[in-house]
Amino acid sequence: MFDVTSSSLSTDAVDLLACEVLADLYRAYCGAAPLAVRAYRDEEALLLLLRFEPDRCADGEDDDLDPLVATALHAMPCMIASAVEARTGTRLAPGDLSLCSARGLAVFAFGGLADDAEQCRDEDIFRIDIIGPARSAGPAVRLAS
């Protein structure tokens, strides 16, 4: 069940896609569909709420999550952000994960939404400009010989 709460049509697609990616990741890892996935947006913040069956992912000894499931949940924000950026061009900044395993709740936080990821792609922080006849403009680094 997907329930997207948003105020803009342009963000509806991002919210819905993020929900779908989260549901697919959970299904692929745990072998069952989540009980619910919802998106909530407030300006530049996006929260994804995941409801799951606590018994399905329990460790067996107590109500804590299986360590492998907990590790997978902690890795999902970066995977969701990467999938959303690849498909829509909108960059999500993964934030914290809040997890309540006894109640079967996980909340994924994202912030710093940029409508146009193309602006950021022009600023390659790993680019090294070489001084020479072909390159004369912009900051430069000389290569040691």
C-alpha cells in the first residue's frame, strides 16, 4: 500500500518512486512485501515510513531485529537515493534511520532535495585541470614530473 502525501505534482513522482524502491528493496531482502510504505514531505525534507511484520524479521531470541536485516535497513537510504537520482535526476540526501523493531516501524529521512541534479553534475569535485596550451581557464593544478 503506497500513500504519498505531497503538495506538488513534480515531487509526487519522486515520492512515489522512493516508496516503490523502498518496497522493492524490502521485498527483495526479506522475501515478503511490507505492510505499508508512505511518504511525507515538508519543503526540502522527505520521510519514508516502512511498516513491516516484526515477527518476520525477528532474531528469534527476543524482539530485536535480525542483525542482517538491521544492516540491510541501514544501507537502504543510500540505495533509495541512488535509484531516485538515476531515474528522475532529483538528488536526495540520505539522512538518519529511526527503527522500532518491536512495532515493525522504520522511518527513513532524506533532506536537501534538489529539483535539478544537472546543476550539481557540472561541478565535478574530482576534476583536475591541467595547465597547458589546451587548458588555460579555471583553477589549475600542475602535475609533478
